[in-house]
Amino acid sequence: MIEVNLIYPEIIVPSDERQAGEQGVLLPVMEQFYTIQGEGYNTGRAAYFIRLGGCDVGCHWCDVKESWDADAHPRQSVAQLVENVLAYPGRNVVITGGEPLMHDLGPLTAALQAAGCRTWIETSGAHPLSGSWDWVCVSPKKFKAPLPEVLAAAHELKIIVFNKHDFTWAEEHAALVPSTTRLYLQPEWSRATAMTPELVEYVKQHPQWQVSLQTHKYLDIP
């Protein structure tokens, strides 16, 4: 039996090989929880978050620096992760990090989609894209450039605005994604008071962009 990846139809995986791979894959999991997506295109939707350990991008303003060391987090099987997701009614699953694309996400996304889940990823784009995705959010970082092939697959481009130069940087990356990609500007949390007024004015003058806020922080939820 052959299984065709509907997101990337050129990738064909024999189902017996996929199942064997799922059994053998262990991923470092920093945390997982059921919540409301707080930012970007899917804001307000119920979603199960799986935060994987491991990151080599190293943003100085990262709010989950404890995720950087993959070896600091227990490893879980794909089967266990899917079981955890299915304990909740929502079927949107966000794979985040750290930098999740440091891991081969093909077995995990195949198992989640086979279980009826929608797969979303939040990535810097600095590593090759693996897995089958219903929504790809690329949030590039200055410390390690995103790969062109990941930018080409982006449904959503989310630029974190720390200072005024980031607007120029945002436009440089907007030129590298498909015309159908949704464009978001989001104030970095510690700079929100200073940068949100600048961001609002920029979007008013450049309406191809939208404002993204970390609403989960305002709502005090994970």
C-alpha cells in the first residue's frame, strides 16, 4: 500500500515504512498543552501545542530559552503524542519550539493527520522543511536566515518587531514569500509599549500587512 502526501504530493511513503518509523521516533518534548492559539492567522482557535526541545537560532529576546537544549527534555514517541492530543476535543495541533525543524517531523505529522488532526507549524525557517502541513507560519530571525524553500511554503509570514529597522527587514522577507502568504507584524512583548503605536501606523500606511498580538499573554493563558 502506498500513501501519498497530499500537502507535498511528490513525496510518496510506503505505509508499512511509515508505521515502522512512527514506532521508532522519539522527540524531545519541553511541554504540551491544550489552549487557544494566541497570535497570527489562527488567533482564537482551540489548539494543542507541542513544544519540542532544541534550537540553534538563539534569539536574545526568546521567552522560552529553556527549550534550546534538546537533551534537557524527555523524549516521547509519536504514538504517545497522538494519544495525548486525542484526549481533547480540538483537532488543531501546533508544532513549535525551540526550532521544531531541527527534527524530522514526517512521522509525527503523518500520524496526526491520519488521526484526523490539522497540523500547523511555527518555525524560523532556518532548517529544511519536513512533514506534511496544513498551515506553515514562518517567523524569520536575524540570527540565522530562513531557507528559500521554507519561505516558499509559508502560508503566514510573521515578523517580530523589536525596533524601527524591523519594518525594512519585514519588507525584505515579504518579497521572498508567495503573493498568497498572509503578512503579519507583531510587537516583541518586552517592547510592546514602545513599538505598538509605530506598528499600527505602519500597517495603516502599508495595508498588505496585518497586526498580530500575543493575545494569550493579555488573556493570561499558556
